[in-house]
Amino acid sequence: MSCLHLLSQTWAYGGVPVPVGQPELIGTLPRYRGAGLVRAQFEVIHRLSAERGQLMLAITGIPWFYRQFGYELAIERGGGPRVSPDALAPTPEAPAGWGLRAAGEADVPFLAELAEAAAARSLVTVPRDAALWRYELTGKRADSAARREIVILERDGERVGYLAHVLQLWGGGLAVTGFEVQRGVSWREAWTTALPYLFSAGEAMAKPPSSRFTALSFWLLGTQHPLYRVFRPQHFDD
């Protein structure tokens, strides 16, 4: 009739680990809605969260709906631009010496190290250790909607960054879920290397006439990502 899950996670606040619970996959069959089933389940998972020693619960979804269960708007989850490909044309050529390739298990330590360095930009983070990166690369079914394509950025044959994106268009948009480079590496050169690849990936996912590639979405990167220092789109899709 109705379901609700409690995911256990470890976040960090200023580098200090914090046990966190995340209510997720909440839903009730239409004919049973309005009977208080979700509220009863929240009471159960709130007790369970306390028993697990979790200091905080975080939920994404309909902001005003979950306020009735004690949740308030707290931190930014996303908000980066959704940009029409036309606004980024013409497609630049990749700088000399740069290239991309699919990430593999041998890249796990590099990905974990780069993610740890990037986390220093934020007060609240979700640490991504080697085990989590290995799961991202090998632990999900090929047809899983939660799977991401992870691509390594190289310069003169050396790893200098990574790019991650979804595997199907969302409302015509290709969502970029991760973009990082090592300290001292040019964001502009990384961007001009990645952009042609993203255009090609978006076009490959489009299946006309039912779907078209209409945008690159950086919403999940948030509003303060360093990438926006090197590209400032003048046109945003709604």
C-alpha cells in the first residue's frame, strides 16, 4: 500500500564525520492516500534513526510537504544552469595534449583523492572513499537509472580530472553530475576538452522524434561550482 526507506549515510561537517539518515523512495498507492500511512512510517523511521545514533536526517523532494514531518529547508542541493547547446556554439577544439577515456577500477584511488580535495570547497559534504567509487563504477546494473558514466580527463597522458553524467536525457537535457580537475590544472582547457564530448553524448542519447537533445544541465553541480569561472552562459533554458 505504501513504502518508505531509511538510508544510512556518513556526511561531514567541516571535515567532522556525522551519521545521517535519509528517508527515500516514499510513495503510496492512489487509493490509499490520505489515510496517514506516510506519517505513521515517518514515526517509525524517526525512532529507527535515533536508535542508529544518527544526528541528522535529510530529505529531498517536495519542500512544503515534508515540513509537516519536521523538515525545513536547510542547504542548497543544486541550482546550476541548464544551457542550450546553441548558447555554447561553436564547439571549441580540444587543446593539444588533452583527451578523455572511460574510467576503470585502476582509477579509483585517483577519483577518491580528487573528490576529497574538491570537498574542501564546501562546509557540508558526503565523503566518497574508494569503496564508494568502486561501487559507482562496477556495482550497478547496466540498465540502472542511478548509474553514471565516469570519464577521466587526461593531459599529456596523465590523469588530471574527471567528468560524470547520466546515461539518458532528462527532459531533453544531459545532466552533468560531476566535474573536477586537480589543483593547478586549467578549468578552461578541461572545459573545452569536455564540451565536444558532452555534445556527442547528448546527441547519441536522443531518439527522434520522441526525444531531442536540447540542453546541458549543470543543476546538480550547484550554483558556486568553479566551472562557471570559465563559461558564463548568456542563455538559460527554463
